[in-house]
Amino acid sequence: MPMETESKLPMQASRLIPHRKPMRLVDRLIEFKDQSGAVEAVVTPENGLTDSEGRLDQLAVAEMMAQAYATVKGYADRLSGKPATQGYLVGIRQIQFFASAYAGDRLRINVDTVGTISGFAVVEGQVRRSQEVIARGRIKLWIPEHFSAEPDKP
């Protein structure tokens, strides 16, 4: 398949990250620029991270930011001809929650890489439902150089 077709956006996150349902919380990459991007996610109760009222756990919102970064990084790796790398959320800093997300909500997660050093990345993220910002914060991820992960093949 030509690279042009392989890199067309929007692209399913399952093609870019190793996470599988029910723990894959993001659905597709919709924007990419350098080490920043936007990812869409629809909140579903199937992942077990919603309560009896359908409210998404706040820690799941931070995980969405991490998976959004992984999706952006996976796309950047794909454009560079590299295999996707596996990473780990190792820190949540300065996160603020303004509203809750519920089952059925379509969310947009914007992430911007603030910096990288020695296998660590610091990322700022913002989660929106339509025009409403429901959370924003900064997370830290560890991306070991010797591990790679294979997302689903198209």
C-alpha cells in the first residue's frame, strides 16, 4: 500500500497504538502537526471505567491524554518508517477537571509535546466535549527505546 494512503487522516488509533478494547480509550487521530495532534474518543461503558450513571472516572481522562499522545507518536513513527514504540504513563501533573464525561460523549483530546529527554516525554493535554473544556493538564510518559509494539495491521 502506498505511503500516501497509509498516512491519510483521520486514521483509526488501532493502527497506531498497541492498546486493545476494552482498554483502548481513543478512537482515531484527526489532526497531526509535528509532535502535536488531536484525537477523538467516544466514551463507552464497555471499558469498565464508567460508574452506574455512565460517568467516566477522572483517571480515565488522564489515560485518554496518554493514549492520545501515543497515537500522535505512533503516527509520527509511521511517517518516519519506524515501528510504533511502547510507552508508559508515569506521572500526572497539574491536571484540572472542570466537568465530567459520560457514556455516549464524543471527546476531542488535544496533545502537545512540551519536551523530551532521555526516553521521557512531557505532554500538555486538553479534553473537550464540543466547545466545553472538561479537563486539562500535564502528563509524563516513559518511552523505552528498546521496546516496540505492533498495532493492528490494516
